[in-house]
Amino acid sequence: MRTDTKIAPRGRGRPRKFDEEAALRAASQRFRTLGYANTSLDELAAATGVNRPSLYAAFGDKKALYLAGLARTHEVVDLTFAALHGVNYPREKMLKALFIGAIEGFLTGEHGPSGCIAVNTAATEAVMDADIRTALAAFVALQDGWIEKLMAQAGSADPRGDAQIASSVIHSLSTRARAGTPRAELIAIAKKVTALLLT
Amino acid sequence: MRTDTKIAPRGRGRPRKFDEEAALRAASQRFRTLGYANTSLDELAAATGVNRPSLYAAFGDKKALYLAGLARTHEVVDLTFAALHGVNYPREKMLKALFIGAIEGFLTGEHGPSGCIAVNTAATEAVMDADIRTALAAFVALQDGWIEKLMAQAGSADPRGDAQIASSVIHSLSTRARAGTPRAELIAIAKKVTALLLT
DNA sequence: TCATTTTTGTGCGAGATCGTACAAAAATAC
DNA sequence: GTATTTTTGTACGATCTCGCACAAAAATGA
């Protein structure tokens, strides 16, 4: 993953000192680690290298920044699934790619395994905040839908059912990663589901 | 579920005006809805009817109160699983009891479906807080362990594997409930996994 | 060179939040 | 009746947090 991006010139006034994409990445990372409510704007400013007024100018308030981070994650996940689309994997290899990819992603993080920002931070806010709930639902639907497509492509007899189960287990793998479950156990669970789905 | 409990006399000084169990229930409910970070002590005081100094005297600080709520949930879940232990259900009926029980519980809540306090609020704090991470891991292990026991009792050929999958799907059902997924869809997912586990 | 535009960065103000100090209240023990 | 013990409830201080105001800075356009 490239971390250096250019700062596009924006015409008239004083040029920006920060890259919006990079700032969004850093902010998302912080939100993922700490959760929405635990992440203060001071921390976001420190993490992004952008001070609060500039963050507000660029993204709006805290919630808008969080939603932008969720949307960015949504895009990244979308692209990741799209990359598997059209690749001619049999079901077993496809499932392995999905689970291993998810697990390795969930195990990354600034302060230990951090799982998925949507499953483990958006879900917390979802009950009280309709916007975040909508974004979470869209994220879940995106994952369910893509896996269904991939299962169909790989010749599953029940793509919808297989996708719902695989997707659900991925949600749990995210939560388990945050709980400190070691990689080997996560992989063991993935293998069990894979075997079951292949029967 | 009984909501009225007696206030036991505590010997010497002025008697308590509140029931510790009832206060813990109310506090847990609030934590489950709002998440740990979003729940202020003012809200807890209002929800329990106990003012802050008394809450501190009875439970310690905010985190101790949250952990006490998690522990109480742990006990309740433990008792619920224990009730199914020894009951002579075949696998299908046992799985149905597990999934339906989970789903109906997840759909309750003060402000819409609130899922599971451990999966959807403890997981958020787990990365930064070792105590909460430990409690979450214990909760997950409790559920995995019980379902394994129940699957073995019901004659599963791979109780461990079946339990990991069923337990994982239950985690996802909690998250999906908070995302606003309707009951019918949650039940459909449960049915799909049940069918798969019975093959 | 001078005006215009946009970003930066300091600083602030209103409000929320946590935890506790302290006196009054309500019980028991002697 | 008096002393002792425990809880209650008000009040407070210290800190954090959010969002913005405002002047300085750094670019472009005329």
C-alpha cells in the first residue's frame, strides 16, 4: 500500500499542507482502534498532522469525518472483492482467499489486532445514530452481496446461503481478533467453515 | 424475569434506598444501548435512580461498574446455557433453541435492537483496555464452550467445529440486529446454518 | 505591487464528564 | 438518650471535548 500521495494544487489561495486521502487514512485508523466515542479531535489532529480547524474545513464535524472514514473503508473493501471477481478460483480456493485475507487484515492494528472498523466500532454507535446504522447496514450488505456473487461464480449450489454463513463468520473473526484470539485459532475456525461449506 | 428485588438490611448505618442487582441491571442495559464510552455517569445515575456518589460507593468507578455489568451478563448467559444442558434435544432442536433464543434477545432494547453487550460494546474497548479484553475473551470462550458441550450431548460428530461455527454466526446475528436487519432475515440465516450443520 | 482567496494555527468559550468532599439523614449499638 | 456507622444528596473542582473566531500566512490574479 502506498502511503505517500501528492497534494493536488487547488487554484487560488494558500495551498494545503496535507493530503486529504492520507489524513482520512490516519483518522480511520484511529477510529478503528479506539472506537468513535473514544477518539477525540485532539487525537485525530495529532494522528493526521492536521489541526482541528483544518479538519473541520476539510471534512466537517467529527461524525462527518467518521462517516467519510467508513465510506473509504467501504470503497477499499469493494475494490478488494472486485479483484476476486472474474478470477477463476474453485470454491475452496475462493473461500481460503476470503478468510485468510480477512484474518490478516483483522490482525493488523496500532495497538494489537483491531478487526473491522464497521463491525467493531460502527455497530456500537448504530443503535443511537441512524446515519451510522445506515452505513453499517450498507457495509454488511456489500460484503454479503459480493461473497454471494463470488460463490455463484465458483459454482456454489446455494450462493446466498453460503455467502450469509461465510460473511457471518468473518464478522465473528473480527470480534475474536479484537478479543485477542491468536491467528492459529482464527484460521482453524476458517478451515472448519470452509470444510462444511464444501460438503 | 422478575424486576422487583428486596433490599437486604446491611446491619449498622443508614439503609440503602436501592437494590444493587436492579441498579446493575439498569446500568448494563444503558451500557448495552450506548456503548461504554457514550454512557455518562449522569445517565447511569438517572437510569438506576442512584446518584453518583452512591454508585461509586457501591461499585467503584465507571469501568468497575461496566465490568460488573459484563460479569452479570456472563452469569445470566451461563445459566441460560446450563438450562439447556441435560435437556434431551436432538441437534436440530438444540440449534433452533440456541439461535431463536439469541435472536429474540438481540432484538430487545430500549432504542431498537441492541444485540449483545459483549460483542457490540466490549469489543470496541477491547483493543485499548486489557481488562475488558479479558472479559470479552472469557465471554466468547464461555459461549463456545457451552455450545460445544451441547453439540456433543446432541450427538454431533464434531462438537468443537460445530460450536465454533454456530457461536460465530450468533456473534454476527448480534451485529446484524444492531444494524437494523429484520427478524425474518436473521431467522433465515439461522435456518441456513442449521441446515448446513445437520448435513 | 496590490487585491483576493484559501489555508493555517493559536486561542477561546461553552458545556460535558469524572470523581470526590462534606454535611445532613437514617439506621443500629450501648 | 447518645454515640457510631453507613448512605444520601448537593456541590464543587479539575479536566476534557467540541466547534469556531480571528489574525497571520501563503498562494494566485490583475
